[in-house]
Amino acid sequence: MAQRISGAYRLITIPSIYKGLMFSLGADRAMSRYVNDVLQPKAGMKMLDVGCGPANVLAYLPPIDYTGIDLNEKHIAYAREVYGDRGRFIVGNVAHGLKQEERAFHLINVSGVLHHLGDDEAAALFRSLKPLLKDDGKLITLDPVWLSGQHTIAKLFNWLDSGMNIRTQEGTLDC
Ligand SMILES: C[S@@+](CC[C@H](N)C(=O)[O-])C[C@H]1O[C@@H](n2cnc3c(N)ncnc32)[C@H](O)[C@@H]1O
């Protein structure tokens, strides 16, 4: 993984701090728009949330069969405490942890994860996720990106992000 984890960056591995930071940056409004306009989940769907963190997205979802997976056990413990039986929360690497779930999911969400991964890791992640999707299932990603003419504040947030692989709009992955 290509990310900063020392000094102040260690703080965002703590769920309550991560959640507070996201809230202060207006991520709650952005998440609500992302869910309603892009993910468009329907009640009863089976959804996998890869790199779910503290599972913030659950606050915006209808009743849904939700599975969140994350490498960080503190985020998963927090998600279990806050959301209890609203979902299944797994500590693990999605590339290894969900083999038995073949073609199970209507929707796979990968938000805020790719910019922590190098190209090879990101391509391997997509390859491991493809067999988990139903034939008509959708995989949707959301990540920061570098744009020409981007507002200085947006650039500043990108510079400060712990993920070290923020891509350009033209960036492509060979999966
Ligand atoms: C910036 S957080 C995003 C959290 C959440 N998706 C959101 O949008 O708020 C990225 C998370 O991805 C997790 N992660 C990265 N690669 C992963 C992998 N291969 N399997 C599971 N979790 C992963 C990290 O532990 C981290 O909690």
C-alpha cells in the first residue's frame, strides 16, 4: 500500500478521529449525494463495501444486505459497535477474505481506497472483485483525482491526503 502512516497520519486510523475529520470536511453531504445519485442502492440488494473504514456509508443506505470488509480491525470494531446487526463486518484483505461469495453481490462499493494502492495492487483488487459480482452487478469507485484547473483548496486536500496514488483524470489501469 502506498500511504503515509507516520506522525499525524496515524491519527486517521482511529475511527472516531477519521469520522470527525470526514464530517468537518463536509464528507457527509458528499456521501449522501454519492449514495443517492451514483450508487442508487435498492432495498434488499446485497452490497459489498471494500475498504469500508468505520462504514460511514451505512448511515445513508436503505435496508440492505451489507457486508463491509477492511484491513483495519479498529474500523471494523467501531462499525460493529455503531451499526450492530445492520451489516456483516469483516477484518481482512478483500483479495483473500471472500472467496466463498462467488457471484453474490448486486453492488460493490470501493470508495476512498484506490488512491492508497499502486497500479498493480489496484488491478489485482479489481480482478479479485469481478467473480464476486452477480452477472448484472455493478462495481462503483469514488476517489480523489488531480484535475487541470482544480481549485487550490481541492489541490491542498490532495497534497495532504495519506494516500500517495491520487491519479489524473486520464490515468488508466490495465486489469
Ligand atoms: C480512506 S479509507 C476509506 C473508508 C471508507 N470507504 C470511506 O469512504 O470513508 C480506506 C480504507 O481502505 C482499507 N483498505 C485498503 N485496501 C484494502 C483491501 N485490500 N482490503 C480491505 N480493506 C482495504 C484501509 O484499511 C482503509 O480503512
